[in-house]
Amino acid sequence: MNIENELKSDFLLTHKSFAAKSLSWLNKHLDSFSPTRNNNLCLDGVKAFSELSLLYTYLKKRNHLEFEAEISNWQSFFENHLKNKLYAEAVRKRPKEAYHMMFPYLQLRSTGYKSGYYEESHQYMINWGHYDSIELVPFRKMDLEYFLWKSDLQGEPDWIKHFPSTILGRFQSTITLDESAAYSITHTLFYMTDFGNRSLSLSQSDIDEIANVLEALLIHYWRVGHYDLMGELLINLTFLEKNNTYLYRNARNAFLNAWNEDGSIPAMKNKRNESEQSEFSFCYHTTLVGVLLCAVEINKTLQKEASK
Amino acid sequence: MKNISEVIIHVERWIKSLEVPEQNRALCELGLLFIESIHKKEMLLTVEKADDVHKILKSPIDLINYNREEIIELAQQVGNSNVETWNVDREEINNWNQFLGGIALSYASKGDLSVVASLIRISAELNLHGRWIVEATDFLLDQQQPEGYFGLYFKETSILNKDQEVIFLLRLTVDILWALAVQNRKLIK
């Protein structure tokens, strides 16, 4: 084995092992991702359930990443909840929150799962004019159109039309960007790159400029110990093929160092306030981000290898 | 972006208008010396530069982990070191440029002007003028009050009497002038 192959193999093994550790933590806490609590719908639970469905979809669609064993019981976990009357009927019973309830189904639909009940519920939403009666900030509009497109319910969004109205398309200086703006940017890039499946349909100079912004934000969120945004920014930089820089390598190492022994990743460097937040709610999102980062990096490495 | 000459005229007027106790006169004089340095584009404060810069600047990553006091101290140490002997390759220069500028923007976003000034000073001492440092410098210049001093509202000043407040603002203003004086000197080299 030559040095390049050895490094690649070491890189893949490291990422695989970090991801496996986190997937083990996620499996251990799978019940905490339930959208219901004591036979009631819980909106925090719906959010966690939705976010888990997004990671599941990413991994399920990429068998070559070889995480099937780790996520083998997730399909039944989602199906059981989606089939639960309490959850399934909420789409029709709570029209204002219908899209949030529908989101996990849309995710599973993009992997091939279909349910007549949810198909009908989606038709209800269209009949109510649900999508026309909500006002969304530009990146959330992109979010909605992206997931409807991926679940094959409508065509591809017009990225060039949406992009200029997002924060990423119009801001002037990184010092004006707060945490919400940073999340708007990371999510805009998730959608526009189709989670790394394609290059941005922008000029190379615009892409370099975007990478520059991501790097400025990465330094800031690394300095303040905001691991959740660090992870999302690292994913973005990988999507833009800007993951072989001094900054990237060191920030990724710092992010890997933030991993707890049990596989969970704290959202922030500073310890959570235990009385206000459970360990699960403090760690779950960043842990999902951590698994996604590992999967994205493995995927990119394998893609590069295949294209040689 | 503000014109530095206009900025300096206002600061000079403010410092000259101050009536400070004898023990703080030196601070006013230091500020005026930096103003003259900026006018002349030449650093008029002479410092013995004896420390080994390579022992002070180890890795750009250190900047991530330093707290604000350590960054301010680092600026002092770099100012006292033989920066002319700083001999690193192009890639390392780019890394320092990126981290000094990125962290300056990070502190700028939190409104911590002393740290921003320190990072600008370190960059200028090393003759680094990356775009993020330029952006941080523009931000710093925008923090000037109509009276001429730098700094917007500080919670610290709310517990100080009028004389203490002036000294507090004078110190910050002199820190910023120091950074601008070093930066201005380096730009003409």
C-alpha cells in the first residue's frame, strides 16, 4: 500500500469509527427522538424526529457508506411513529403545523416509502392552500421547495431566482451575521448543493467568495466553541471541495476532539446548564451533524477515488 | 470607509482638549506621538526589539485558544520582538493572515475594540494586510465618536466617575492609534 492509500484508508477508518460511535449513541437514545410523549404530541419531539429523518435519508440513499447495520432499526422506528394515529392524524388536525408533521414522511418518501394516508393528507394541505398561506424567510422557502422536490412532489426549485434573496446572496460583511444568519447560510448551501450531490451553479469566483465567508464564520464559531455551527460549516466546505486547507484540517480535528467518549457531541464548548436542558437536547443535533460530516467526508473521498 | 486623515484630525483635537491628571499626561503624549507617526507615515516610538519572534509566534491555531488578555499580551510581545527575522514560507504567511484577520472579525462582531486593535497591530508588525484585517480596520475606524475618541457605550464606564471614564477612553483610543500607527508605517514600505 502506498502512502496516499494508507492515509486515505486511515482517514476513512477514523471517520467511520467516529460516525459508528455516534450512531451507537443515537441508537441508545432512539426513543428520545419520538415525536410523542405520554401519548401527546410534543413539538420538540417532532423537531428531533424530523432531524433524525434527514440523516436517515442521507445514509439510506448512500449504501456504499456501509452504515446499514447501524441504522437497521430506524426504518421501523419511523414507520411505527408515522403509522401511529396520534401522529398521522395531526397533519389534518393541526393545519398550522401540518408541514412540520409531514416533513419526516417527505424524507421517507424520497427513499421510496409511500403511505396512502399521508398522500391524501398532502392533498388536503394543497386543497387548504397551505403552501400559499405561509410566509417564509428566503432560505426557509428554499428548504420547503427543496424537500418537496426531493420527495418527488414538485419540480426542482429555481435556485438562481431564490439565491439573491437569501442572506448568503446579499450580505456585505461577516461581522453583521448572527447565529441565525449563519444557519441560514449553512442551510442555503445544503439545498443548493443537494447535500453535496452537485456543484453550486454559480461562477467560480462566487464560489470562492462563499468559501471565504464560510471560513470567516468557521474561525468565529471555532473560537467561541459553537460545535453545532462548526460542524455545519465543515460540511459546507466539503460540499464546495474546500476541505483540504490548513484551516479546515485543524478545525475538523478540533471538532473531532469535541466528541464525547459515548459518541455524543455537545452543541457548545461551555457546559450546558443541567437544570434547564437535558443531556439529550444539548447533544442530539450536533451528534446528527457530526455523523453527517463523517458520512459526507467518506462519500467525497470515495467519489474522488471512483473518478480516478 | 472613513478616511484615516480625517479620523486622526478628530482624535488629535480630542486628546489636545483633555485635562487629565499629571500621571496620565504621558498617555496623552503617547497618543499624540502615534498621531504624528500616522501623519508622517513613520513610527516615531522606538522600542527595543530584542525578543525572538519565532518563540512568540508558534502556531496560528494558538490564536483560537487565547483569551482576550492573552491576545493583547501577544501584541505587546510581538511589538517587542525582532519581526524582521520572521522568516516563514508563503503558505504559513497565508495561514497567519487568515487566522489574525478571522479572529479580528470575530472580536469585531462582539464589539471588543481592544482585541481588534491588538490583532491589527500584530498583523501590521508582521507586514500582513489580508482582506479581513482591512475589514476589521474599517470597522475600528467606524467606532469613532464625533468628539474624536474611539469606543461606543461601555458598561465599564457606567460605574466610573467622569475623570476615570476619560482615562478609560483615552487608553482605548491610544491602543487603537498604536495599531493604526504601525499599520500606516508598514503600508508605505
